[in-house]
Amino acid sequence: MKVLFLYLSVAVKHCRHSVIALLFLCVLQFSSTAAEAAKVLVVGDIKYAFVAGVAADIQLAVRSQVKEYAVSETRGRLAVIVEREGAEVVVALGADAVAEALRLPPSIAVVYGLVVVPPRSGRSNVTGVYMSPPVSEYVTTVRRYFPSLARMSVVGSQSMLRSLLGNDHAQVAVHSVSSSSELVTTVNRLADAKSLLLLPDSNLLTAPVMSSVYLFSFRNNIPVLGISEANVKQGSLFALVFDPKAVSRQIGEKVQTILNGGDAGELPASAPRRYNLYVNSNTAQKMGVEIPDEVLKKAKKVYQ
């Protein structure tokens, strides 16, 4: 009997130790999973240094666990990844990532970035920061530094005009076009304009179209206002280009607001807070446009 009691005591102790060890392993596993889980997922073509840099800056602005995923990893399975990670917010960088993110259940907040204009979607719980300056930024810059160019003609597709024109109809001449050929025809009729702004649309602004536009511009001494540094190299008088670090901070602020209990759908889409200015002094000289010293000092780069 004593032997049996001794055996049972040893068995109970062994069982207790096994249970404690099992509980310890469960807690360890849970802690490990919790530590690895991410409230925020950043999805984009992070193989490119530029996108990776924006993603890194967003992480610096967010006070929470963040994980990065390449778009190629998430295609068709982003919802599964979000559920596995227990993520609350998905930051989508670039058009492909945004297309994937907008298919997520509306319970997941989506914050977009590195897109030209706000994506068209009926989905709720979405906000973001787009890259293109509103027309008002060009109007303000021209009026302040180049008042002789204030009679500005703006040409673009209906969707771009809807996204970027805002309440500036009365301050500029607006021309809606639906094809590249219509854009060229329209521009060639604008000989009375003092400056010309083409809204960004890759379907319209092809290389042949831009060649025709610059030919018109220099023949008629009507400066083109660019939308990229490349435009300024090609001959635009100046361009306002979004500042990546400023945009990253804006995205990070939106994410943090959502994590603090805010509703993404109540946060309006934002244009960049800050722009880099690029100027072509050679174009200015050929067209008889004087560039103020303040503009030359503010410019990130002056092409000659």
C-alpha cells in the first residue's frame, strides 16, 4: 500500500510538472505570437528604394508594430494575411497595392499613398494622401512669383479636373479632354493663354503628346507648368513635386489617428503639405520670363 501511495505521489508530481511545462509553453507561444503580430501592414513595391524609403519613414511616424509586405506577396491573399497578423490598418503604397487593399472587408481601415489622385471607390473606412498638387497650388505660385502668367489654361480629363480643380474654376480657363488627339488639338487653340497646366494622366500625356505641347509652348512663348522634375528637364518653366518625407509623415499621422480610435472614413483625403520646387532658367530666358531671386533660393534644383 505504501508503495502504491508513493507511486501515485510521484505520478501526480510528474503530471503537475508536465502541466506547468505545457502552460509555460502556451504562454511563451502566445507571447511570441503577440510580439510578432502587427497592427499596421504596409504594402507596396518595396523592392524599389524610393517606395522602401517611404515605408521606412511611415514606420518612424507610427507608434505601433508595423510589418512590410511586397505587393507580389499579397496579391489575392491580402485578407488572409491581415487576419493572420491581426492587423487593424493597411497602408497601401502605389496603385497595385491600393487595388488589393480596397478589396478588404470594410472593417479594416485602408490608408493609401503614392497615388496620383484619390482612388475612386465606394468602400468605406478609407483615407490617404495623394501626390498631385491641386490646381490652387499653381495658381498661388504663379500669382505670387509670376503675375504676368496669371491667365492660366488648365487641360485635363474630366476625372483629373474633378479631383484637382477644386473651387478654382473662376481663376483659370478649364478645358476637358478625353483623348490624346483632343488634348493636342485643344492646346493648339490656346494661343491667348499666358501659361499652360496639363493635369497628370498617363493615358493622355504620352511622349508624342508632350513633344507637340512643348513645340506649341516655345513657338508661342507660353510656358508649360510641369507636374514632375522630368517635365522641367524637358522644358517646363517650373514644377511642384510632392516631398516624400512630408507625405510619409502625413500618412503616419492618419494611421496613428485611426489606431487611437478615429474613423478613416471621417479623415478627408489630403494633398501633400509640402512641395519641392524645380525651375528651368533656360526656358524662362527664352520666353522672357523673369525668375525672382526668392524662387531661385527656394528651388530644390534649377535647370539651365
